[in-house]
Amino acid sequence: MKKIIIAALAATIATTSFLAPAKAMAAEKKVTYATNMSYVTSTTYPTLRLGSTGTYVATLQSMLYDIGYRTIGAADGIFGPNTDRVVRAFQSNNHLSVDGIVGPLTWAKLNQIYGEKFGQ
């Protein structure tokens, strides 16, 4: 009886959520994190706006800084008023709709300029 219970328990453990975190991590790695900040597209990066936070915001901030928008300061991953102001300046300077929202067109233009500057 003990062997049956142990076997059932082992089977349950083997087929449950222990593998879920590994699968989730593997799925996350499929997203293209641009370590050299190139090839940013709307399919790999989400729309960002005032209040957004995280890795994508830090990437945006780093890219803006690298192409000359130095007033953005250090990349902290928080899309606050300063990031909003710099995004709007970038949009205005590049004849984009000035709304402070980093969507497909803003990402594409940012990627284009970044690639031209750094030869990618």
C-alpha cells in the first residue's frame, strides 16, 4: 500500500507545477531583449506611457540617453514626468505625434536612429 501511495505521489509531483516556472522562464527568454538596444519593434516591446515601469522603460531610457537625450538621466525603469518630457521632445524632433506614448511608430523611429548612430 505504501508503494502505491508513494508511486502516485511521485507521479503527481512529476506532472504538476514544478515544471511550470521553468516553462514560463523559457517562454520569457523567447522575447528579444536587445542587449545592444537594436531591433526594437512593437512586437518585442510594449506600448509605454506615463506610469509604466520595468525593463522596457529602462531600455527606452537608455536608448534615448545614448542617442543624445542626456536630460533623461539614469535609466531607472520608471516612466515618470522627466521620461515623459524627453519622449515628447524626441517625438517632436522626429515629426511624430507628440503624445508621450511610446508605441510602434516611436519605437520604430528610435530603433532607426539608434541603429544609424551605432551602425546596426
